[in-house]
Amino acid sequence: MRGISAKSLAEVLSAVDAATDTAGDLGPELFEVVATLDREPALRRVLTDPSTESEAKAGLASSVFGAQISADALTVLQSAVRGRWASGRDLTDGLETAGVTALVAAADAAGELDAVETELFEIGRLVRSDSELRQTVSDRGIAPAAKAGLLSNLLAGKVSSTTLALASQAAAARTGSFEKALAAFGETAAARRSRLLAEVRVAYELSEDEKTRLAAALGKKYGRDVHLNIVVDPSVIGGITASVAGEVVDGSMSTRLEVARRRLAG
């Protein structure tokens, strides 16, 4: 987001930081508000109308949602509607970002943030490996509730409640494909600790010491802490291939052998 919407988003995220929620309920509540506003464009237009007084919009938000959501969620929503947005879609996108941020903050407070980052990555891999599942969770013609139910059946008991909530919201496919949304949520989680995400492909499972040393080496290279998402890929043969911030660091034996083959071929 840019311009006036970016300023309003910053204020909304400040309201999230000030919330007293510690159980992780704020994020799902905000997602429900987003779903309602997506279904009700007339209401969304009123709540983003620059000619309407901000307190009138805050009062309307309270009238419509006050009995359905917590005090914390209402405070965040009122902060949002008091702001100025370049479009109605920016309001709902901002509230979705607030919901993701609230879930990430709750996971961080519970000491679960590392697990959430890894689980989001593994869900992305699962979806990419199954074309039918991939098509289903990104299909905007399928009701978000139905897709959330499918993910719950697949993932319940295997990932944290925070991860499941984020994956279910990604399946709403509001801003693109499921995978795009999931990756964006993972980046929000990493940004909580000012970290970068690294997808690391190795020929064998690394020991904890090897993971620590690799994370330290990548952190030194990029000047920031790095969270490793590791994929065991026998085709790597030896060494590693790491993708960080759009840059590929390729130290695999397979790549070196291919370079040597090309040189010999002239």
C-alpha cells in the first residue's frame, strides 16, 4: 500500500499492537469482518466514504459489528474506518493484514513463531505437490468456508491453530492465488523478528549444528537473521542451494558438475 492508505494501515497496525488479546482470537475475528465487508460492497463504500465524518463511520462500524466481535477487534476496526483509504479494497486488505499481524504476534508471544513459519512453508509445498488440491484452494468460485473445511480436515492436529487460521484465510484467495497469499503471510511472520526466509535444498537432512551454522552464514551474508525452510532433495547431490530474498545461492555439486560438463562440451 502507498500514500494515504499506507498511513491508515500504520495506524491500524498500531491498534493491533495495543490490543490486549493474548489468546489469538483477534486475527480470526478481523478475518470475519473482512469476509463481511467483501460480501457487502455498499457497507464498504460507506465506511470508506471520505465525505462522511470519521466518528459517524466508527459509530456505524460499532452498530453493525459491535455485538459480534470483541472490544479489541472493534477498536481495530474503528481505527480502520476512521482512516482514509485510496479504495474500499484497501480497507479490507488492511484489515486482513491486521488479522495476520495479530495472529503472528500471538504466536510470537507463545513462543510458536518458528513453528508457524515452518508449517506455512510445508503447507505451500504440500499444495504445490498436489495439482487437484492446488486448484481447489485457489478457486474463487468455491466458497471460502468450504476450502477452510477441506484444509481443516487435512491439517487439524498436524499444525498449530495459528497456522491453520492463516492457511484458511489464504484459501479465501482475496489477493491472488492461495500460494501467493500463504507466502505473503509467511513473510509477515518472518518480519516480526526482522528476519529473512530462506528456502534451502540439501541432499540429506541437516543436523541441528549444521542448521545453526548455515543460518549464521546466511545471516552474515545478508545482514539479517534468517529462518531456514529446508527441503531434502536428492538431486542436489552435495552442497546446498539456498533461495533468499529472490537471490539464489547455489553451492550444489550437481550444479558444479553441470558447469564442468558444459565447459568440456565447448
